[in-house]
Amino acid sequence: MDKMLCTDNTLEFPTTFQEIQQTQMLYNCAMREICTKIENLSQEFELNNSRNPIQHFKSRIKTPSSIGNKMRRKNLPLNYDVMRNEILDIAGVRVICSYIEDIYLIADMIMKQDNIITIRKKDYIASPKPNGYRSLHLVVKVPIYLSGEKQMIPVEIQMRTLAMDFWACLDHQLRYKSSLDVPSTIRSRLAFLANNMYDADMEMQQIYKELQNYKLE
């Protein structure tokens, strides 16, 4: 089959329709596996606990153009095998939790599952990015069983509170959806807001704990 059958001009590394379809299938399967595990946890909490720490979750697959752009930013050779080995967030799942402690609780439950291998953990809650971004990032691999083989496919899981997600979504729009270069004064204000939202998260968590203690008295 001829190379460069894709008409997307932003995807310049050699790839075939078969490789594109295979990639989409593998990462969709892996993403569904993670979503099923999170949905199972959510249903168990709904059934057996007074509250569900998982507010909601959503998933996405990177487009070929987005993958190509990321490889350029990372100065990676535009090669299919390099993509498979180096781009670990082609499949992504975002989990929104009520409180900061819930994030670590759910992350621990996910990482302890037998058929999941954790290959990376970045705690941007304890150590936020300079712009104020906070989230817990996991990259895990799950087995995908094909007719003749098993492949371990990576999925990135981002875990945030409602406040962190609100800030991150708006910050992303300002930085990536706008043609304007964000002035340093506005970047400082955004970081200040992120810190205030983190303080609000901590305060809401403390209020929740205190109310739980009242119930036990």
C-alpha cells in the first residue's frame, strides 16, 4: 500500500490507512477499558457508599494532526514507530473528583488493578506547573487482546477537582484557542486565581470532614 495516503497536510510522517485504522482501533480499545474500570468504581460507590467521589469522566483520542504537531514540538522524528513509543497520551481519560483526597483515592484504586501497569505518575497538585496548572497525571498500560497477539497500549488519565478543571479548561482556551500572545500580567493573574482555587478546594475538603465529624457525634 502506498505511503502518505492521508490528505492531512499536518501529518507528514509516512503512514498508511491501515496504520491509521490500526492505531485508532488499539487506542479506542484501551480507552474503553479504562472508562469501564472507572465506571465500575463509580457504580460501586453509588451502591455501597453515602457519596460518589467521582463526579464525572470523559475521554478522547488525539487526531492525527494533533499527534503530528506534538511530535514536532518534542523534536521527534515523524515516524510511526516513534509515535507508538513516545506519544503516550493518544488515548486520554479525564476524571473529575469532588475533593483533592478523592483524586488520590481513585488513582490508587486504578493503579492497584491487576491488569494495569503504571508507567508514569506526575503530581501537578503537590507540585503545580509555573502557570498554576494542577492535576494528577497517570500514564498506564492496559492489555488489548487481538486475534493473534496481546498488545499493551498506553492511556493517559488526568484527575482533577471541579475547580481545577474549570481553571484548566478556561486557561487552555486563552492560551491555545486565541491568536493573541497572553501578556505576562494576565499570566500572573491566572496563576493567582489557580492558587486561590486550590485554597478553596482545601477549605471545601476541610468543611466536608468537619461535617462528617458532626454526623458521628
